[in-house]
Amino acid sequence: MQERIGFVGLGIMGRGMVANLAAKGYRPTVWNRTPGKADGLEVDEAEDLAALAKGSDVIAICVSDTPDVVEVVSGLKDGLSEGQLIIDHSTISPLETRRLALELVPRKVDWLDAPVSGGSEGAVQGTLTTMVGGSEADVRRARPILECYSTTITHLGPVGSGQLAKLVNQILVVGNQLAASEALLFAEAAGLDLARTLNAVKGGAAGSWMLANRGPQMITNNWDPGFTIDLQQKDLRLVLDTADKIGTPLPGTALIFQLYRALQQSGLGHEGNHALIKALRQLAGEISRA
Ligand code: NAP
């Protein structure tokens, strides 16, 4: 029998994931803190988190940060019962993830951390990369659900491993973002045609998802977020906190963290993470265009 799915958090990512669940034959029950976010989706809306938990076998969460997941789980608690599975798609602290999972053990509620990558486009197209931590049995149970919005699903190990792999992913994302920003700044200053330059380099060894998807936005000064600077900064904080605990030096990532901090302080936290180029433009003395 098909599992009943509850989904918490209809932001940029959650909305696309829920639309894919509905398109693949599920009828999710959803809850979002701000009302009205489920408009236009083929779903049922729960009155509150406890009601969502009572009516679901599997509960997926996709909210912003660690304290937000803690708050959501606390709201779900009154409705939780033995045998349920929570799948957390948010990117949060691996240590806090392990604590949350342990807290639910006496209730016999299982936990998978399943953070995703692939941007807002991946959520809409159902082509996300999902990094999973938890037991083999829970991953098997979750797979038909994850396959509705993911094309790559990797089981990394026990609870917390998915979040750790996502932090690896974020080190790569911001490194690619800095490279794309420096390259386009250089092309601009050298007087190259930016669209032609992008076309020339994006398919070769220098190509990246960031360059292909955010490059066109960067050269047209379109700062609409697929992923906001505020959330990117949150992920880098998780990376640097974890690196500090395990004693790994990450000088490049620490530098990018500071550049994003400068953009946040300029009031740009709501813009897309590709606005990193604005920090470089400021360094280059081009403040007016930033
Ligand atoms: P978003 O558009 O800002 O949406 C955040 C969602 O979380 C909203 O539904 C928001 O509800 C909800 N929320 C935040 N705090 C909450 C709280 N305390 N209680 C209940 N709900 C709360 O963010 P997003 O881009 O969808 O990202 C969601 C998660 O996916 C984040 O952990 C992010 O790092 C991760 N992620 C994002 C991307 C991306 O490209 N966007 C890619 C991979 C992973 P309201 O509507 O009430 O604000």
C-alpha cells in the first residue's frame, strides 16, 4: 500500500518537491508556516504540525536552518507514533541531526537525513541529487518517495552522513562560484563579449553547474535567487563549524565565507548566491554597478 506522506516547508525547494510527488501519484498532506504557499498544488493542507504527523506514515521536512528543524520536530511530536519515518531534506548541522534522531529512538520513530543538491531547477524538474544518512531499511523504505524528485540517490552511511556529504557538496559549490565570479570579472574588465565568452568555456574542462546555470544570470545582472546568500552563508557556517571540530583547514572556503558576510552586511542576503561577483566588483572599485 502507498505510504501517506506529510511534507513540511513549501519554500523554493519544498514546493517543487511536493509538485513532483503529486505528479507521480502521491497526495501529500502539507504544512507551511506562512499560509498560502500551497496554492495551486494538488495536496491536502494540515491544520498544524501535530495533525500533519497524525495523518502521515512518512514525514518530509525542507526548512531553512538547524533551529527551524528543531522547532518543526517539536511541533510534530504530539502527533508522532511508532513506525513513522522522518526524512529531513533541510541542510543542517550533522551533530544536531544525530541528537534529533537519538531523541526519537524511544518513540520508535526513525530518521533519515537526506539533504539535496541541484538548485531550484532540480526541485522543479525532479532531478535532485540526494545524499542520505540512516539505516539500510529506512533508505529502502524512502526510495520510492525520493525517486519522485531525485535522479541520484546515494546512501552515505549512518544518520548524519548525508549532512556531512552535503557540506562536502557546499565546499565545491562555493569554490565553483568564486571561480565563475573571478573569471567573469576578468572577462568584463578585458572587454570581451560576455555571452560569447561564456559559451566558449562552459562546455570544456572549465565548465561547472554554477557557470552554466548562474553565468547567464551574472552577465545580465539578474540576482533572483535559486539559493539565497543568507542560506549559502548558513551552509558555510555549518562547513566551518564542522571543519573546526574535526581539525581540517579550509582556507579557501573561509575566504568565501567572509565575502558572503560582506554582502550580507550590505543588505544583499536575499539575493542569489551568484551575487558573489558583487563582492569582487567592490574590490575592483566598481561599486556603482554592484
Ligand atoms: P526558502 O525558499 O527560504 O524556504 C524556507 C522554508 O522553510 C519556507 O517554507 C519557510 O516557511 C520554512 N521555515 C523556515 N523557518 C521555519 C520555522 N522555524 N518553522 C517552520 N517553517 C520554517 O529555502 P529553500 O531554498 O527552499 O531551502 C530549504 C532548505 O533546502 C535549506 O536548508 C537549504 O539550505 C536547502 N537547499 C536549498 C537549495 C536551493 O537551491 N534553494 C538547494 C539545496 C538545498 P515560510 O514560508 O513561513 O517562511
